[in-house]
Amino acid sequence: MSRNYAANTYPFRASSHFLYFVGEPLVDSFALIEGERCTLFLPRPGPDDALWHGVVPSFAELAEQTGCTVEPLDRLKRALEGRPVATLPAPDAATRTLQSRLLNREVVPGRLIVEDARLADAVIALRLLHDEHAIAGLREAAEATAAAHRAGMGATTPGVREWTICAAMERELTKRGMTTAYGSIVTVRGEVLHNESHHRLPADGDLLLADVGAETAGGWAGDVTRTWPVNGRFSETQRDLYDVVLAAQKQTIASVRHGVRYLDVHLTACRALASGLVALGILRGDVDELVADGVHALLFPHGVGHLLGLDVHDMEDLGDRAGYGSGRSRSSQFGLSYLRLDRDLVPGMAVTIEPGLYQVPAILNDPKLRAMAGDRLDMTRLEAFSDVRGIRIEDDVLVTPKGHEVLTAAIPKEPDAVEQAVGRGTS
Amino acid sequence: MSRNYAANTYPFRASSHFLYFVGEPLVDSFALIEGERCTLFLPRPGPDDALWHGVVPSFAELAEQTGCTVEPLDRLKRALEGRPVATLPAPDAATRTLQSRLLNREVVPGRLIVEDARLADAVIALRLLHDEHAIAGLREAAEATAAAHRAGMGATTPGVREWTICAAMERELTKRGMTTAYGSIVTVRGEVLHNESHHRLPADGDLLLADVGAETAGGWAGDVTRTWPVNGRFSETQRDLYDVVLAAQKQTIASVRHGVRYLDVHLTACRALASGLVALGILRGDVDELVADGVHALLFPHGVGHLLGLDVHDMEDLGDRAGYGSGRSRSSQFGLSYLRLDRDLVPGMAVTIEPGLYQVPAILNDPKLRAMAGDRLDMTRLEAFSDVRGIRIEDDVLVTPKGHEVLTAAIPKEPDAVEQAVGRGTS
């Protein structure tokens, strides 16, 4: 995809569906799957390619490597003629235009025809459950992600700018031949959930929130958040709220096992957070009622996690079809409406568990939400915690036959361990 | 632009034309320019934006900041109705589709209607000549690019993989809040001109070629290549060829001044390289004849440089319209056909000067090219230099009223200075 002119492109990223079936990120290529057979249609190498891009594998070598038949792209149109073909809309508009032209019909995300929807469901059924190869990919991503977070903690001291910390973290990915699975969040404004600006100078006493994950060469994603004190010591109030989030995260992870509905995993987090906030005097009332009414969502507005795989929000290109099984759909309640996943967990699924607490002015000043909360949210008490803007603790969790495995367990998250890791320098 | 699903995007990069006129990389926004007046059409903030993306400047604040009138995007269609509007095709397909819909005509790069072509020429006339603000941007890019190259040299020792060196270089950009202006080339296979793979383990005795440039937050590009010995010492043969390239680069830079045609700048490089190769016994014959016939192009196949500005190949989205003035067009001769620029130089233009020498098997084994060269290329003699795959030395040069200024002069390029910089570690 062009960044500013045709020859200056963004790093190519193959569609995750293509990666799943073919295993190689081949540029401008299509896979035609019929039963057990897969045919790849690739552009013929241009006369100048060897000069500018080096020797590329021949069609025969690629066939050997992928186990697919390999044909030149200009034969695809004819190969598709006169038979029903289902497809999944590509992420980028130019490729979708090509798909529409090849199939003589409009290919648009969110408006799948019946055949495409059936294909989507079949692909989801496969990709939901990670096999050994996929799990190895997720482990590789988790390991690099762990190195990035340790480097980020090590690089943090007062006076070091956000982007210097971000640079230390992303270097760990680049030096493993990997990239980021999503735009890195490295910020003292953790209350802005998808804050991708890195220009701020953290002050002594600030918390830094880093949500950074690796994407392996094969496309597998890591997705981890840690929050640490810039000066290496949590204040008392920061530690109080950090402990609430950490306890909620552990309790929520403990609930992950075969057969559990993810909505209940989310609600476990909500209850744990609400209960911690009641203990601190920030919320008042019965925990179950607070959660049922969504009072906790004023401080924890997002979902507790999502599917993880070749996409960091796995298969989100298919909308809620992957995250919500048939018969389930998103709630319209504030907070719950952001939950990206509500399936029954099955061994082989990978999910994130990422509770957090945030002071978001746009929420806390919202008259409707404040009226709903009433005196169950003690704003005066909350003011005592003004040195916390946002805390999130996120790990990647694989559902196993025996329960679960935390793939990113090696990254410090106990407050003492975090404090020790901060400012120790990078390797 | 979506990377794998709608919410997971590539880092947004505004069109350089938009950046030039508005100065701010505003997402999903259009600028309507009438005479001296500029109106910006922006999407209205969504209800969830404050939560996910934080507080964004209001329309009034943006108007203050940019000096433009600011209107909501949904008013653009009506604002365009019933009047002739010229436009420049956006880099990405989805935005071009939107342009086509807004203007009720197909907007396609390379097929400009008369009005669009006139607009393109007017924009080129402005963007060709860098004012103080632009030059400040190019200096900022040059400075960061210099830091990256010094870090890359410092991080290089035998046993360190290409992507570790690349990571050390790119960290210097990230930690300044910048990005790369193009896909970084950091490779021991320098003969593959746009080699963007970084997985190789450089061997003791290899040369490493690094073509890495910064893009500032404002969009200004740096573009620099250095070539250094992995073990910190050029071999005799490496040094011989390095000296030929360096002498050619200096001579070519010396030729840059007001009124000189860039084709002649390119030919200066060709003659200097050919002359050096004759001295080493690799080429045989009269230098002018060798260059006229394109024999030198078997070892120096590309153009000596290009325009530099908000795009690393400035305004290449408009094809050769920017690089070649009216009445000039590309040669079809091998080598010359890759020259991206042939204008008369004028103070305010910025160009790269980047001669190189490469042993590209696809070229050296090409029967037609070899027949053309005949015994004027001594392949046996060339074999003595088999420890050189590719050398390129590139700087960014501003044409000034008095001659020129090398913006990237601070980066080591004398062989002794390069040797000293290698393996010294990173700061």
C-alpha cells in the first residue's frame, strides 16, 4: 500500500486469512482453495525485479515450499469463471476493488453474501482454535513482547521522554526481525485508551502505561500492557489502585477455563474491580448491583479482553462474527458495549485479560453517566487518587484442556518486581 | 489505512500536498483552496473519540492554528457543487474513491484531466523550491538521519545481525518522535538496490550498506546511504572501490549549482565512476565513450539522485511531471532509464547525490548487456573485487544561491572516519 507515492509503500502485511492457509506473506497474490487443493496465483516477476528486489523464489520453489500449485496471476480471472466462488473482503480498498472485478460483484466488508458468510464461519471455526504451529507463533510473539516490556521498564527514569521509552521497546522487536502488532501505546496519559502520541515528558510521580506487542514474521501477535512508576516507586495511592487492578487481573485469569462464557470472565473482572473500589471508598453499594448498573464502567469503560491470533483482535475484520457466536450480540450498555468477545471458551483459544482503571474526564463529566451513578461514586474520595490517570495490566492467555496458560507470565507485574525493573537500563 | 482490520491501521501519513498547504497531518480531511482562502473539511468528532483518542482540538482551535476556515466534512459535497474543481489523486485507493465520488468523475493517478494537470504544475512550481520553513524541516530530518547512521556504525561488529543494526538506527528516529521516510535498507547484499530484508548475519569481511532516512513529524525527509566494513577495516579491494565511489560522489556534489542540468550532474558521476574503474583495470577504453554507450551502467545501473522534500522521492506521486520539466523525458537506455530527475537546478531545490558500484548477477549475466560491453568490461579483473557486492554513498544536497550545501555532511564518509566509527557502540 502506497504511503505517499507508488514506490514508497507501507511494510506489506498479508491478510491474516491468507497467512493462515498459505503460511507465507506473498505480495499481490491470491489463494484459490477447492476441497483439499490450494492454488496460488502470483504476479509474474518483472524484468527489473532482480535488480531492485533481488532473486525471488521461482514458482516451482514456492510450490515446493507451500504445498500449493502455483500459477501466474493473469490466469486467475479465467480460473474463476463459471463457478461459484466465496471470498473474504481484503483489508485494503485496492485489493477489494480487484476482488470485486475478479468476481463480477461488489465485495464489501460487513455486507457478505450468503456464500461469503458460510466461508467466513468455516474460517472462524478453524482459526479460533490454535494448533501447535499457531501456539508456537504466539509463544514467539510473547517472548519478544516480554523483552520489549523489560527494555521499556529499564529505559524509564524521570527526564526520559515517552518516545525514548517507546524506541527502547520497539528496538527489541526490530532486532528480532519482528514488527509491532499494533500502534504502540507508551504514555503518561493512560486514560486515553488508544493514545498513540509519544511526545510527552513523564514527570517524577507519573505512571507510565505501555501497551506494546510483537508481531512475528509469520504474523502471530502479542498484546501486553504494563503500568509502571516513572521514578521507580509507586505512591501510596498509585499502589492502592494498582493492587486493585492486579488482584482483578489475577482473579479474572483464574476464571479462564474450558466451557466458561467470556461475558462471565468480563463480569468477574468488573466485580473484582468494583469490590476493590468499594474497599477504597471510591464506590459505595452492593458490588453485584454496581456491576449490573454499570457504575464500575465509569472507571473501567472497556471490555476485559478479546481473541488473539494472527490479528491482535483476531478476525475483527469479520466484525463481531468471530467474537460473538451465533445467537449472541453486543450489549448497548455503556462499558459492556465495548466487549469484543462473548464466546464459550474452548481449549486452543487465546484471549487477552486486561482490566484497568482510568480517570477519563469525558466520562466522569458526562451528566447522564454521573446521574446514573449518583452518590455511589464518591468524586471527593476519587480526587485523593489524582496521581493515577490510567492503569491497565494485560496478559495473553491460552485456554488449555486443564485450564489455561499465561503466555506472557515472564513480564514483571507484581508491584515490587515492577519497581525493581524500572530504570535499570537496557541491555 | 487498515493493516488487517479497520481499527488496526498503518500509522497515518497525510498526502504531502495536503501537508504542504495545511501543515498538519489531519486524518480523513480535505482542503479546498480558492485564491488565498483555504477551507478545511474535517470529520465531526464521534461520541467515543474522547475515550479512545483523547481530547482533540476543536474546529475553532484548528482554525486558529492553521489559518484556514474549518467546516464539517459532511458539508464538502455541497461546497463543491456547480463549480470547476481541480484535485490531485490521493496516495491511497479508498481516498481516491472518495475523491471520485465527491467530484463525480474518475480520479486516477497518471490520468489527470486538464484542470488537474494545471493544478499539479502549480503545486510543483511551489514545492520544488524550499523556503525557510521547508529547509528547517530538511535540516531536522538530516540531523536525525545522521544520528541513525552513527548509531548503525557503532552497533556493527561481526556476529551482530542486520536487524539488530537496523533496530539501533531506527531507535534514533523513534526516540525523536520521527519515523522512517522509506523502508530501511540495512544489508550485506547491497547489490539488491531496494533490499528490505534484514535477517542476514554479516560475516567478518563483509561490507554493510545502510540506506536509512528520517521523516520528521512535519513530514520532511532525509535520505542517506553509507557503506561500512562489518569488522571495522576495509580490505584493500573494498577500499579501492570505496575510494572510486567517494571520489565520484564528491566530484558530483561539487558540480551542483544554479543553472546546471541534473542530467549533467548524473553524467559527472558516471564519468567519475568510469574513470575510477578504468584506473583499476575493470573497465577499458575512453571514459566518454564508455559513458555514452552505458558500459558503466553494468556496475552503476541507477540514477545519481532525485528530488527531496516532503516525499523522499519528492512529488513522485505525479509521475515524471516533477522530476522532468516540460520538454524532457526519460531515456530508454539501460541505466539512464532509472534517472528520476532531469531539471535545471535552481536555488531552493534539494536533491540527493548517491553514486554507487554493484555486482548484480542479473546484470552481469545479461547476454545483451555483456555483448554491448564486450571486452571493455574485464570480468576476470572484476573477480578480484568479489568481496564487494554493493557500495553506495549518498548525501542530501540543497542548491543555494552560492552553489550548494550538504545537509548531511556530519555523517562519517571518509574511509578512515568510517572505520573509526564502526563497532564503537551506541550511545
